Amino acid sequence: MTKDAFAQGKLAFEHNHPMSSCEYPVGSSLRAEWMAGWTEASNAKPNRAGQTSEPQAQRA
């Protein structure tokens, strides 16, 4: 497995591992990088409408 915490977090999301599966210590920079990778992968996942899951602008 890669030693890059950010890439590990992305892979964890892609393999359906919950965010809580991060094994880096709370408060560590590696945990923050892992969480950022997991979150980026989560935000990039297409939703049911075929768009990314990023927040949509409100319509007037």
C-alpha cells in the first residue's frame, strides 16, 4: 500500500471504507492528510443526477 496518507484516504473511500477507519492518531498531520484525501474522493463521487456531489447554487 502507498505511504502517502492523502492517497490512502482516497483509496479508502474508493474501497467503501468509512472515514472512521483511519488509523492515524487523532491530531496528527498524517490523519489530516488522510481525511483530506477521503473527503476529496467523496466530493468527487457522482451523485444520482450524474453530477459531482459538490453543493449546487440555489436557484431564485
